[in-house]
Amino acid sequence: MTMLENAMEVVKMIRDEHFEAYFVGGYVRDFLMHKDPKDIDITTNALPEQIQKIFKSHVDTGLQHGTVSVRPNKDSELFEVTTYRVDGKYDDGRHPSEVTFTPSLEEDLARRDFTMNAIAMNPLDCSLTDPFHGYDDIQSKIVRCVGDAKQRFMEDPLRVLRAMRFAIKYGFTIEDSTKTAMHDTDVLAKLDECISKERITDELRKMLTCGNPIRDIFMEFSDIVGVIIPEMIPCIGAPHNSRWHPHDIYDHILHVVDGCKSNKFEIKLAALLHDIGKPFSRVHDNEYNCDHFYDHQLVSVEIARDVIAKDLRISTRERERVLGLILHHDDHISPEYKHIRRFIVNTSEDLVRDWIFLKEADIMDHRCPAGEEDTWNDMLQRFELFKKNIDIVVEQENAFKITDLAVGGKDIIDLLNIKPGPIVGQILKDLFEAVIDEQVENERNALLELAKTLA
């Protein structure tokens, strides 16, 4: 049976015991938007102990909030079944300190965050219970809080980021009173104080990787971005004062994020942080009345390191990839084979391929000043040739690390009749450098001949 068939069986089993049961939340929203749902939540007027009696296979996942996870059969996945409830105060900014069970479906829907998520559906006949007109808001592409928007956000400030995410993911507009509450200083303060870095990172990850542009929402809600990433504040509205840049630093950053032709999280996060050090690298050129940002990538790496440590929670592997991309994002483009090979040697093939996405997006948010057409066209041609040549370099299967050499330490020892020691490693290193610089082929006899001259 499919997930949907199993979930419908759960509803049927509850209804067979003369209780109400409905699909609710994200599944209903996605169903009405003709999108594939990830999971199915069920709400009912049956009390948790009554649900436990109906289902032999159950897990008490959240009894204090009225939730029991059940299986309708031994081969089914678990489904969360939650009793209709009214929430008390949210002391921790996430969970209500107490809940009161209610027989009213409408009262249960009234506690939910947005109207699009406050719709219940009877899957047996597809009828809707929609007291807050969530279906109309879906049709009108509107994100609207249920009831008082500030109250909803003060209950759980993460809902501010969820509103941004829904607007980005679905291309929706945020309704005015909801928008006003998102900018409220009390709401922003509670977002700063109460929400875990893990939950913030999860929402940011979903926004960056959903495949839709973030710029408009991140510009409109830059105050919220400044709360979750305070290090970004100096970039907001900071001019480039450069002939090569059509946008201010923050706007440029967002254009680069949207310009990356990849939804890979590490690439998108690197784009978001790649120029975060520019406000601290600015040097004014009095002669040309413009600003330069010398070595801004080095400053950006250090600030990004702090952002990742203080503001976000990502894996070590993700962190190293993000920092590597930021460090190299301003590297000079050389399409020569030996330079591409050295780039791969110093980083990795995977990083270089990710770098291409970031570099291309960064280039395309520059403009060509009058009189610089030759320089601009040369850069574009070099970049296109780089993208072509990296495949050729990789296909050559040349040495990208010392162990790829066609000779090893024992070959050097036997050839030169020397004892094992640092000199052997140095010779291998010199041979490797010669291969990278195309001074010699990675071929055994050629390398041994060169080794004779290095002893």
C-alpha cells in the first residue's frame, strides 16, 4: 500500500470507532497546490488513550501535546495522530507549556500558523474544513497568519522564517498585517533570543535550496536577515562605489545567490557569505574616486567562519566546502591546463566544479564599464574556456596527488641507491611539481630520468 492508502486507512479506522479524523497541515496545502507531499499528519477529536486502543501498533511520541504515532498495519509507516487542542503559553518560543483538548476542529485549526496550513480535509470524500479561507489564500498566492499575526509570531518566532520560506518557495506575497508583524521589534527580539541555531539553519537551508530566487524577500526583510546573521548588517545598503558593480554589496550578494545555477546548499551559502568581508576591506582611491576591496576574500573567509560557528549549525564537510569556495571566489581565471591542474591539486575536483557555479554567478552580476570592453570580453572568453578545459584535464587522468605518480619511493631508493628518508619525499614532491607544471609526462621512465638530476 502507498503512504496515502495507509493514511486513509488510519482515518477510516478512527472513523469506524465513531470519531472524527482529518488530514491536516502540509499535506492538505500541497495537495491543493498539486505538489507532492512529504508526509501526512492526522487530527482527530479522539483522545490519545482512545487512539492507543484503536491501534495495536503505536508509539507515544508526544502525549503531553496529544500526539500518538500509529501504524494501520505492520508494513505501514508511522503517522502522527494529534487530538484537537487549544495551546497555552509558548514559554520556550516553540512548544506550548500546556495544551487543552477540545472537541472543536475549528478551535484546533485556529492555533496554526498560516491560513494555508489551517485547512482540514476528509480524505474519504476530499471535503474541506476551511474556516480561515486558506484555500482562497492559496489561490491568491498569499501568506497570511491565522488570527493575530504578532501573537502567532510571538508564540514561535521561527514562523517569521517560515513565512519568508513559503513566500520564496511558492512565489507568494506576504499579506500586509502579517508583514507588519514580521518587522515588529518585539518579534525580532524574540527571534534573536529564543530560536535554536539548528532550527534557523534548517529554514535557511530550505530557502537557499528550494530553487527559487531569494532576492526580493531577503531585500524586503533584511532586518530579519540581520537578526539571524548579524555579520551581514554592515553589507546592507553599503555601496560598492565601483564602475564594475551595478548593485550595493548586499544586493550584489543576493544577485549572486540567485545567479548560481545549482541548488547545492554549500554553493548557495558560500554565495550568501562570499563578500561579507567587503565593508571591512574598503580602500578609497582618491585619483579615480572609487573604492577597492583588496584581499576581501580573506576577510570574508574569517567572518564566514564566525558566522558558521556562532549563527548556524552545519556539518564539518559543509563548512570546509563553503570556506574553500569563499577563499577562492575571486581567483584569477586561467584556462591553461597546468593552472587548472594546480587548482585541482590545491583544492579538489569537486570544489573546482562547485566554484564554477559561484564564479559564473559573481561574474554575471558585474557590468562592463565604458572603455573596458576588451577586458570584459577577454574575461568571459577565459571563463568559458576554463569550463571546457577542466573536463579535458580530468580526462587526461594525470597526477592530482603525489600517490598518482608513475613512480614511488622504492623506485627512487633503488634508482639512486639511497636510504629511506626525507630526501626521497622531497624528490617525489619535486617530480610531482614538474608534472603539474607540464615539465615532464607522468610516465615512469621520464620521471626516473628527471629524478637523476634532482638527487
